[in-house]
Amino acid sequence: MRDAIKMFTLVSALALSACGGSGGDDVKKFVGTWRATAGTTTIICPGYDPITAPVTENVVWSAGVNSDLVETDSGSCPIMADVTGSTASGASGQACTQSDGAGGVSTVTASGYTFVIAPDGHTATENASGNVTYIVDGATILCTFNESGSYQKIGN
């Protein structure tokens, strides 16, 4: 009987650890749609002028399967993140490859990602960085990117 209790405790602990980083209450405050209110994305490629664009896409957080959260929006790759308190942190090394529709391909690899909800619970800041590899006409260009943005929650 004692061995059965030890085994049950071990299996329960392993199962809970596989469910993600934090409790449901922390995750719930992220879930929903966040509207971009300010921010910029800057891409720097050797031999080219930096490209800076405003952050305009909404961020939509949903409960994740392999992580606490998954973030999707209409123009980028999904980001899986785990929650600790008011911070969702994306795992380093997440990558996504997309076609540009004109024969080129880009691969975005994140080296850092955070989405932090302010104490008011209705505003947040996002910071992301990493690399973008472009392959166009057989040429490969390795670039870096940084993004910072501010958001306001508009729906669940």
C-alpha cells in the first residue's frame, strides 16, 4: 500500500509538471484579444538600411496544449509561452518559415519574447528579438529584429 501511495504521488507530480508553468488564474488573465496601441518593429540586415514599421496587429492569446499559452495574429507565426505571474515568456529558439508569395522564403527565429500585463490588468507590453533569415533568388541574408509594443485588452 505504501508503495502504491508513493507511485500515485510521483505520477501526480509528473502529470502536473507537464501541464505548463503556472496555475489557471495567471493564464486566464492573458486569454483574449489585445489591441496594439503603440510600438515598432526594426529589422537590421547587413548592407541595407534598417527597416522600421509600426506594430499594428492585435495579439490573441489562447490556452495552449504544449505550453500555457499560444499567441496568434494575422501576420506572424504562433508563439508558445509559459506564464509566471504577470509575464508570459516564449521559449527561445521557436522558429517559423513563411513564403513571401514572390518566390522568397523567410525564417523567423526568436531569441527572446515577453508579454507583461500591467497591474491594471488591461494594458500590457511586449518585447521580442531574434533573427530573420531571408532566401531570395538563391541568396541568403541573415538579419536581426527587435520589437516592442504596448497593448490594451479589448476582449476575451
